[in-house]
Amino acid sequence: MSNDSIDNLARLLAETLPQGLRSARDDLEKNFRSVLQSGLTKLDLVTREEFSVQEAVLARTREKLDALEQRLAELGSKKPAKKKAAKEAAQKAAKEAAQKAAKKSAKKTASKKKVSKKKTAK
């Protein structure tokens, strides 16, 4: 708050005094001014310009945060799809391996049966 604003406020306060206290008006106006200045200093206020700058920084930060949250959600939704595809591929490979093993086993069994038939036929 500028000194002019504080002076104006102190003057307005002094003017609201009753008629009997008008003689002490100057002293009271000085006291009002010093009390207002010390009170406002303790509040640690920022200027409108500083506030606007920080408001803009906060808006940009929120936009970046929203974009990052959206990207994270997209990556999170893609990851299960990759896991599902990998799981399906592993299941398919396991099934194919089991089928090959079953065929191989069937061939061995058939081969053993032929051998044993030949031996029994002799």
C-alpha cells in the first residue's frame, strides 16, 4: 500500500473524530498513520503486479501438471495392453510347444508300436 493511500486513510480517520477531539487531530492523524504503516508492514503484503505474476506462474504450472497427468494416464492405459499382448503371446507359445511335444510323443509311441509289432511278428 502506498504512502499516499495510508496518508489519505489516516486523514479520513482523523476527520471522523468528534468535535471535542479536533484539537488533538494532528497528533491523532500522525498516530493513525504510524499504526497503519506498522500494521500493514506486519501483514507482509505483495503488490498487485507481484500477485499477477505469481498467478500466471501458477496457471502455467497447473497446465503442465494437467498435461503430465493426462500423459501418465495414457501411458498407464497402454501398459496393461502390452502386458495382455505379452501374456497372450506366451500362452500361444506354450500351447504350440505342448502340441509339438504331444506330436513328438505320439510319433515315438507309434514308432515303438511298429518296432514291437515287428518283434512279435518274427
